[in-house]
Amino acid sequence: MTGTVSSRAVNRVHIVAEIQGKPIRCLLDSGCDRSVIGRSCVPSANLNPSTFELFTANKAPLRVIGDLDIAFTVDGHPMEASVSVSPDIEEPLLGSDRLIRNQCHWDFAAGTIKMGDRELRTHKKSSVDTSRRVVVAE
């Protein structure tokens, strides 16, 4: 499978999740085909061999050291995700695979996202305007 991921800081929308007992801001990105998490977020997790290759916009490989099925909570609600793990990603990136699986409805104007029967507030991260683009291949 191939696909692209792109995001700009101006359009970044986050939710706060708790992963392994730590609060972590997660980027929601509907343009991302595969969810990815940084190794620093799950330093002691046992990883499965990966079936995905990730590439940057300039076609340079993005290191993937394994895949992981991870449990986390958002506003106290338990969730799960299958993610690729990369030492080159700082914040978890929840892609369209997560948004579709959770039957999400995103209200950009209201700053909310409905995941199943749960409505969550989203947060904008204030940072320097940067662009990212990642190509995913399976």
C-alpha cells in the first residue's frame, strides 16, 4: 500500500492522550494513511516486525523499527491503535486509519472530534510553521 502524509503546523490539531501513564499530545492527520509513534513515547515496548516502509517527501527512508498494537486513553476513554514505531517521530501521529476505524466526525469550526459516541476537544499546537510529508509503502 502506498499513500502520502502531509501536515502544516498552522493546521495541526491535537488531542491529549495518555500513553503508558504519561500525557502526550497526538497529532490528528486525516491525510496520513498509517499511524506512527515515536520510540521515545514507548521506550520499553516490545515491537513486532514491521510490514510498512515510510518515506519522506524527498523519498528518503524514514526509519521504522517495528510495529506495535498500543492501548491508550483519551479523556479517560480507552482506545487502541496499530502503529509503526520510528525513532525519528517526536509526537504520535494518528492517521486516517484511526479516524476511520473510530468512525470519527471532525468539526473543525467547533474544535471537536466525535469518536464513536465520544466528543473530544481538540487543541492547536503553537509552534513554528513547518511542513511534513511522508509517503507510506507496504
